[in-house]
Amino acid sequence: MKSILKNFTIPAIFVSMAAPAVAAIDSQTPSGLINGLIDEGLTIAKSNDQSHARQKFRTLLGQYFEVDQIGDSLIRRWKPQITSEQLAAYQKALPNFIINTYANRISDYTSAKVKIIRIIPAGDGAAVLSQVTKTGAQPVNVIWTLDKTADGYKVSNMTVAGINLLITQRADFDSVVEHKGFDALVAMLQARAE
């Protein structure tokens, strides 16, 4: 299971930063958002200019993912105990950590085929079940959790091969903070962001 996440994980946590524009995606419908993210993400991943690709990923994910909600959720347990300076350092370090951790891995999926299997309404949002098929590998089911916002649908979580990425990342962050403290989490994010 870990190898699936290691090689597939599309970031579940992103913070918006100024970067080159990406193609407009129809975020007014769940299928429009997911199909657009898949098409644009795979197009960006095929780029030979990794620096430009990272900037485009940052823009894409910042626009269409519930960045603040996800980032806050990851440290919900620790927020009452940290200082405003620690929170600011965390928020600054998180985007590059995510981009550098996962953007390179998406290139492994430039030849993958992704199709939407089903859309399930859920309150104001939806769950979109998709399947990723790559030559020589078993198909992987991905459930995209979407929230309806004033700007259209946005991704608030993903479940890949039965593993909830938000819960998994939160557990990883919690472990670092429990054993080494919140500053160690920020230092880890900063070190991996370079």
C-alpha cells in the first residue's frame, strides 16, 4: 500500500502562490473539475521544464484544492498550543514541501489512463470515484472528496487505494510533533521543501 501512495499520491494539501496560469477548468460540476484536473495535471507532468511545471502545479492545486481547510486540518490538534509565529512558519513551509514531495512522482503517471466511474452527491459536495490504469500495474481506485464553494467545487481530500490521504498525512505530522515538537515539524517541512 505504501508504494501505491509513494508513487501515486497527488498532493492533498496545497497553498496558493502566484505562478503561471493554467488552463481554465470547469469547476462548476464534479466531473468537470476532476476531468480538468486530470487532463491539466498530466499535461503539466509531461513538461521538460521542471521548474515551470512545479509553478503550474502550485497554481493548479492552489486554485482547485481547499488549501486552507486541509492545512488547518493537518494541525488541528496542535493549533491551540502553537504560537502565531509557528503557525506562520508552517503555512510558509507547507506548499513547497508538498510540491517537492509529490510533483516529481506524478511524472510516473504521464501515460496512465484515468476515468470517472461514479459521482456520489454528499451534502453540498460530492465524492467522485475514479480509476487509474497504468500499463503493467493493477488499476488503482481514487476517491476525490469535493466541497462546493462560492468559486465552484474544490478538492478537500483524496482516498487512494483505500487509504485516506488526509488522515495518513495528519498521523505523520502528529507523530513528528509528539516526539520532537512543532518546531521540528516546521523544520522537516522546510528541509524537504528545498
